[in-house]
Amino acid sequence: MRQTLGMLIDLVYPIAMEDIDLNLLVALDVLLAEGSVTEAAKRLGLSPSAMSRTLSRLRAVTGDPLLVRAGRSLVPTRFAETLRDRVHAVTLDARAILRPAAGELDVATLDTTFSIRVSEAFLELLSAPLVAAITEAAPRVRIRFVLKRDKEPHMLREGLIDLEIGVLGVPAPELRTRLLLRDRLVGVAREGHPLLTGGAVTAKRYAACAHIAASRRGEFAETVDEALDRKGLKREIRVVVPGFPDAMRIAASTNFIAAVPLSCLGKSKLNEPVGEFGIRSFELPFETPEILIAAIWHPRVDADPTHKWLRNIITRVCRAAYP
């Protein structure tokens, strides 16, 4: 009987299980997604040399170069291109299978990595309390913050990240969302700025200042310009920076002013000095649309208990910081 069972196993699994390293599938998935040994190493928390050795193992196992040099970058071989979607699907299935089933989640022993895409402002203001809350409840959990460069949903769709925190309005109707906080724009200027010392801040005086705009895409127009346009006013934007913290730092040492979300003030109150920046905030003399910040995720992880726990703890931290 035992001999017959052994023969059946050999027929189903012609390669001994101890000869199969499933970690190679994960590495191959990341390599094909990134097209770079260095970037793949960053995502997996490995050194570039260790990632290079893994690529060598993959080449030996598959009998194909997989990634070949094209100028300064690497491109997949035809064989690798045929593997890309299959490998990605298998790794997603493996992660889903190996996560705890509903009702069996033990947060204290949870050993996994969460990838969360956030803005620079979120990293500066809320990453520390979020990491503290997660680590206190689940000391073995690892967190990888990925900086947002755009609003495209492909990273969620392809399972490259677990969760995104950003402004509602992602162009992907299948994605799930949960409102974390409501925000709005306020103005900031250096202490002693003429705008703040020369009487009431009016729309006309505001528009006459030199301005800083915050835009990941390097765009000059903001919602502020739409509000001014309705009043028949225009402003001159002298500097464009990628994020709101950058705008606040520049405003602190120049006569330029900026519009930033109220949440960027941290624990400082409106019309008071803002933390270590050396700037003062003020109410904008016109209305701008409310900013809705949400957690965004893909339906494939909607019922996953570990993901539910992550969403709940992020919600708690954000609402505690900005009730």
C-alpha cells in the first residue's frame, strides 16, 4: 500500500517537493513586474547582489535568460513574457491560500508584509502613529510605504500594493473605499508676511502675492485658481513642488505663500504658528472643494481577515488624529 501511494505521488509530482523553492516564484513575479534587479531587490527587502543570485537560479531552473540587457535597462525574453501573467496569478493565489482563514486570525503572531501607497504628506504626518499602532498589536508585521506618483489604479489591480490612502475619485469603479477623514485647504505664509500684517486677507490681496503650487505632475493650476477665476482674479505661481511639505518649507523662508490641506498643520491650530516650519496659517478668503481622504483597496482582499484588520487600524489612527 505504501509503495503504491509512493508511485502515485511520483506520478503527480515528478519533481521532489524538497527540490521546489516557491520563493523563486515570488522573486520571478517581482523581477518581471519591475524589469530591474535593483528595484526588485528593494521590493523584496534584499540586497542587489542577493537578487542577482536569485535571478541566476531562476535562469538555471527555467533554462532561459528571462531578462536581457537592452541599453541601460533589462527587458524580458519572449519566454518570460509568456510567463508573466501566469506567474503573477499563481503568486496571488498562493498569498490568498496561505493567509489565515476567517475566524483564525491571531494578530499577535501575524507574520506578513503590508505594502501601502501614500502621499508624502501622509508619510510626514501619520506614518509614525500608524507604525506604532500596528507594531504594538502585531510586532512581527512589516510595513512597506510606497510613495504615490500618480492616481492610476494598476498597482491595486495587479496586487503590487495591499492598500492605498488618497483622495477619493480613483478612476476604477471596482475598487473598494472607506472614508478616513475630511480635509480642506488653508493658506500658509511666513511669520510677518505682508499679507498677514497689512489688514484683512481678501481675495484680491491674496491673488496679488507670489504663490507656490504643490503638484506631483508639475502642474501650475490648482482648485485655488478655479476659485479665484470665479471672482475674476488670477494669481502668479512662481514655484511648483511635488508635495505640500515642500511648499511649506519654501514658504517659511520666502515671501511666497501656499495653499495646503488643514491636516498638514499637524497639531497646530488655524491662525497660529505651524510647528517647526516657522510659518503661520490663515483662512482662505474664498471657498474651495472639500478634500475626502480614503483607504482604497481591491475586491480580491475585501474579505481577507488580515486586510480587514489593517483597514480597521488605519481608520482608527486617522480618525484619532483628525476627529
